[in-house]
Amino acid sequence: VGLGLAELLAPAGLARLIGIPNNARSRLILRGLGLRELTSGVGLLVRPESARWLWSRVLGDAMDLALLADGFTFKRARQGRLLAASAAVASVTAIDTYNAARQTRNSSLSKWAAPFHVQKTITVYREPHVVYEFWRDFANLPRFMAHLESVEATNGVSTWRAKGPLGSSISWQAEVVLDRPGQAIGWRSVEGSTRVPNRGVVRFANAPGGRGTEVQVELKYEPPGGALGATFAKLFGEEPSQQIASDLRRLKQVLETGEVLNSDASIHRGPHPARPAERILQSTKGSRA
């Protein structure tokens, strides 16, 4: 900001200081550079976390170096002062470039490492208090959460065991931080109990038109490897957003029909004719008999 004001208010003195001729052309150029410096300076003061304003300074520094190099072609240029000014601007350029690169890297890392926010909603044709009570009994959760093996609650802390990659099993602990009967249940993982810290809330509300309950699950989690890790998990169908959507569909089936309904493809292995499974056919024959 100070350099910009000097270039705007005293271009003649600055021209003599850096060793270029003090004429109308040089003063006009210096005022233009001053406006640029003032704009970028104010931009950095207003948004110090923005890498764009830092990169604008780097571009401006490059422009200054090009103009100083052109100054050596002037007959009345003072070579010593031009060299000193060029060295000073080159040093400032190096500092600005380093800071711009660092800010860009930090911004990128913050973006990739930030917790992920997932929100899914489904309508279940049952009353809110029924859905709430079913969910609040954590032992019911493995009935519709496919990746869960068991959930055991003791003294306000629940221990969750889930299927891990390559047939492994993982576990963590969670605590209830919000419990409004018939309305909401909130939880968070116990610090140090998992490599994937998570917290969330499930809400139960009357669906419009008396169509049962709107179940909304909101989850925030920090996957190992940040966004890159979450991307790979999503490719393999293990990313929480995919899991929650599937789990909610199974919850709807359990509460409305009493069981999870399997598709034809999940019953048979490999290519097969479109007909009921053998166990279903046998059951049907037995009932007829």
C-alpha cells in the first residue's frame, strides 16, 4: 500500500530514485503501477488468506522487472540505481512467489483434509415415535446397517463393531450427545477410539400428508487420507454417503415389511433364468400340499 501511494502521489521523485528519466511517459507508467500496487495491497488486507491476491503481486513483480529491464535502454538512465532497484524487486518477487505458493498449498490441503458432510433423507411409513424407538435400541442397527456386525451399549457409551476391508473387523466407541424422544438422536465418536472421527444426528419428523416419518441422517467424518481417501473408498462402495443411502433403504424395508427385501440378483449367483429361488419354489409347493 505504501509503495502504491508513493507511485501515485510522487512518481517524479520515485523515477529519480530508481534511475529512470523523469518524463511524462515514466510518470504515467509509475502511476499505473501505483494503482495496481494499491489494489493488491488492499485486497491482501481484506482477504489475507486468499492466494489470488498474492499471485497478482507476483505477476505485478514480473511486470516491474520487465519495465526495469527496458529502463536500461534509456540514454539518461542511471545504471547503478537501476541495478539496485532491479535487485530489490527481484528479492520481493522471490518472497511473493514463495508466499503465494505456500498459501496455495495450505488452501489446497485445508480443502482436501476438511471433514466431509453427508446428509440423506428417506420417508418411512411409520409414526416418528416408532422409528425413534427402533433406532434408539442400538442392538437393532445391524439389522439394516449392512457393514455393522454388532452394537453394544454400556453406561452411555456404545461399542460398534463393523466389517473392515479384506474380511477384517474394526471397532470404535461412541457416545450419545443428543436424545430427544421421538425427535432426534445425536452422537460422536469417543476421542482416540477410531481412525475415522465422526459425529452426526438422526432426526425424525412427521412427513407431509400423513405419510409417516421423514428420517434425516446428517454425518460429519474425517476419512484417512482426506478427500483422496474418500474418493478411493467411494470407488469401492465403502464411502459413508453410499452406505447411509443403502442403510436407510433397508431401514424402510425393515420397518414397513418386517424384513430386508433382496433383489433377484442378490439371491442367485452369476447368470440365471428369471425365476424365483429354489427355496421359495419349495416353500410354495409345500404350502400347496
